[in-house]
Amino acid sequence: MAHPLVWWQRPWIRTTEIVLGHIAAVVVGLIMMVVGLGLGVTMVMLPVGIVIGLIGAAVFVGGLFAHINQ
């Protein structure tokens, strides 16, 4: 009888998990950019909005262009 965790070692499951992680990074990056833009509208929260927006842009670009295979 095979070990129950052997099923999780299949390559298509790993690939699916990695692709879903990239999709999540793209969505989170977009949300952070929109929040940063919204915070940047007010003068008081402008520094925080710039930081959140730039981090969101980095997460978005990382989700799009990061290597899938390690």
C-alpha cells in the first residue's frame, strides 16, 4: 500500500499550487495598488499610500514575472 502523502507529490499538483500562488500575488498586488492610490488622495496619508502602492506594484510584477519552476 502506498503512503497517503505520495499523492501530493505529483507534478501537476505542485504546478497548480504554484500557479494559484501567482494568481493570488497578482490579485493582492492589484488590491494594494488601489488601496495605495486611495490613501494617496488625502494629503495626510500620502506617504503611507505611496509605500503601499509601490509594494503592491512589486508584488503584482513579481506575481506576473517570477519563475514558476524553482
